[in-house]
Amino acid sequence: MMKCKTRVAACVAAALFTQVPVGSAAAQEAAEPALSLELNNLSDGKAGCLATFMARNGLKQTLDKVAFEVVLFDQEGRVDRLLLLDFSPLADAKTRVRQFELADMKCAGISRVLVNDAAECSGA
């Protein structure tokens, strides 16, 4: 298992600047190796906002550990929360969906989401 700052930096860069193309599986496989993170849905629930994220590993290797620090901003542009979103493990060519309940928060109160850092990114 290898873990280093350059790997973390590569994961952050991939998550911030890469989008998985919509279309055929062949088009997705032809893309450059990348790791993507997507906010897929926000829906209000009984306890707060339910945030659905998708992570896709296109790095051509399994990630044993992968977690992102995400910042949520309120309607005034102020930081409301810092979250640590864990998608471990994430196999090669795998898309993983995770839901996170944001207690005592209405979805309409979220104005922006920022991937602040890759808190962990390690694999073969």
C-alpha cells in the first residue's frame, strides 16, 4: 500500500477538474485516468438535508482508502460545515454512491459545495 502527498494532490486535482463524460461506456473508458466526485442530489428529510454524492474511480487501480474534505456554504456565502466523505474502498472502474445526512440543515440553505482537499487517497 502506498500513500503520499503527490497521490493526495492528484486525487484532489482529479476530483476538482474532471467530469465523467455522459455517453457510452466506450467513451468513458477512452478518457484519461481520473477520479471524479459529483454532488448528485440534495433532498430534505425529517432530520435535515440528505446529500447524495457519487465517486467514480477511473485511475486504473483500486483505491484502498479515499476520502474527501468537503465544505458547505450557506446562502450568505459563509462556511456552514466541513464534512469528511469516505468512499473507501473504491475499485478500479467503480462508481460508488454515498448518502450523508446533514442534520438540522435545509437543502435550500446550501449555496455552494467545495472539495477542499483529499483527506486520504491510497492504493496499490
